Amino acid sequence: MKLNKNLKIFFIKLASLFIFFILLITFTYNLILADKLEFLSKLSNFTQKKELEKFKSKIRKELEISLKKERIIEKEDAKLIKAFIEKISKDLKSE
């Protein structure tokens, strides 16, 4: 009798532990991996020709809009970009 009771408790604990691990794996997958897999899925869509063409046309449209403007970037941004490019040039020349 005592052996049956101990066996019953063992199987209940084993089932509880099994359910806990299943839940742990599910939550881990949903919290961590699902977002990354969705990002990879979107990234793989760019390999499809239609998506690539949409992306190209959007870039072209934005470039045309920016070329019609008198000034594309702010003066402060232009100074920062210029300083950054000069720094990169200096680093490349030193190697």
C-alpha cells in the first residue's frame, strides 16, 4: 500500500514537472524567439521580387522628394556628418 501511494505521488510530481517544463519552453519561445523569427521572416520577404521592387520604388520616391527640397539636411547635421567623414578618412589614411 505504501509503495502504491509513493508511486502515485512520484507520478504526480513527474507530471507537474513535465507540465512546468512545457510551459517554460513555450513562454521562452514566445518572449524571446518569436520576435526574432518574425524579423527573419520579414527579411526573407525582401528576397521576393515584388517586395524588392516595392522597396526600390519607395527609395526612389523619397530621393525625388528630397531632391526637390532646397536643403536636404539641417546645418548642424551636415557639420556632424562632415566631421564624422573627416575622422573616418583620417583613420583610413593612418593604416
